[in-house]
Amino acid sequence: MLWPNRDMLFRPRYARIGCFGLPYLWIFELFAPVFELAGTVTIVLAASLGVLSREFFLQFLIFGYAFATVISIGSVLQEEITYKRYNDWQDVARLVSYCFLEHFPYRQMHMVWRLQGLWQYFRGGFAWKSPKRKGIQSAQAP
């Protein structure tokens, strides 16, 4: 949806959406999977060439995962304290447990899906396609 609305970019006429919202989406959302892939390739190359300190990398990886997970858990708990949307504490516990899976492996899968979407777009896939339905077959009328 960014390309059809590109005429809104940096236009004061569209206020915050044109000056801040869309530029943010173009820079940080559209190109994020490309930057993530480049970062992953750089880390693999640095490790294979012996330039990367394994001890520092492991500490950085653990700290980054822990920090992101604490932020996610804090966000879930703050939302629950503020709005109390869940009737059962088990739902909140399940949501908090998903915070541990958000940064590994879900983030990497999400990056792959976004890269696939960019690839399809650049190959000419501009239209939404109806999904293939799976599951229970509808009962036939007698």
C-alpha cells in the first residue's frame, strides 16, 4: 500500500501522515527485512573470517534477546493492567509465554515472509490474491 500512496510523502497537506508516518513506513518497515538480511549475512561472514569475537557475539545475542523479551512482557502486562481485556489469568500467562518466542524463531520467519513479499512485488505481483481455502468442507444441502 506504500506505492499507491507515494504522492503523500513529505507533503504538509497530509499533516503527520505525509511528513512522519509514511516516511517511517518506507524507511523502517519496507526496507527492514533487507537490512536484517544484510546484517545476518555480515555476521555470518565476520564469524567465518574470524573477525567476530564469539564471546562478545554470544553476550550481545543474549542481552539483545533478554532486553527485547522484557520489553514485550512489560508491554503485555501494561496493556493488561490498563485495559483488563482478558477474563482469565491463563490467557495473560499464555500471551506472556509467547513473548519468549517472538524474537526467535518468529522474527526470522517474519523476515522471510516480508522478503518473499518484496520479491513478489518486484517481479510484478501487484494484486492481492484470494487465499486457498483449507479445512472443513461445507455440508452439501440434501
